[in-house]
Amino acid sequence: MFGNDRDSLRRYYGTVWEKANAGQPLEALDRIIASVIREHPEYQSMLGQAEAILSRDYPPAMGQTNPFLHMGMHIAIHEQLGSDRPTGIRQLYQKICQRVGDSHAAEHLMMECLGETLWEAQRASVAPDERAYLGRLRRLAKKM
């Protein structure tokens, strides 16, 4: 949708949040984004300042979470659950939710598995390994 245009993506988050707060109709993806933003009140005020935060970086060494990456990971998991891709992720999510008792906390745990899988793929310059990702989620579901 946005390619590598970070500024457009960041503006889009702000636009979706404005539309959601105004009660305007939202597309399917917009509804997912708005629900993720609702779950993160700590990011809501900054979305009204989109122009001020467009160029801001969030280097890991500074110890700050990149709010756009964080919300983007939630959105990716929502999309995975909606399509059950990789196959079986929905069932694993349900197990993790049951064991954790909170869907948002379950997503955060799953994001660690997704992040590790993406990091490995990026490091090796290959596509993410869905089997490795599901394996991580299975281990997570068992240890909870």
C-alpha cells in the first residue's frame, strides 16, 4: 500500500485516527488500525502531531519503542489472524489467549516471535520462514 514511504504511512495512521474519532466510516484496514491505536493510548496524542513526528527515528540504542513499528506488528498479526496465514496461526493465537487471559498481551508475546522471524529473514536476505514462525508460536503456546 505505501511501499517504503515512511512519511505517508505515518500520516495515514494520523488520518485514520482522526476519522475514527470523528465517527467517519472506515475501510476494513482502517478499522484494524483504529482498533490498534485504541489499545495504545500512549501513542494517541502523538498521532495528532504527524508532521512533527514524520522524520523522527527510534533507534533501539536509545531504548525507545518505535510506536509505528509496534502498531504495525499488531496490524500484521491482525491480518494474519484474519486470513489464518500462516495456516494454524489462529488456533495458536486462541491457545495463547486462553493461557495469558488477555488478547492484547497475547499479541505482544506473538510479536516477539514475529520480530525474531523477521530479523532472521532480513539478516539472511530471504523471505520470512513461516514454519519457523509457527514453531516459535507453538513453543510459546506450550510454555504458557
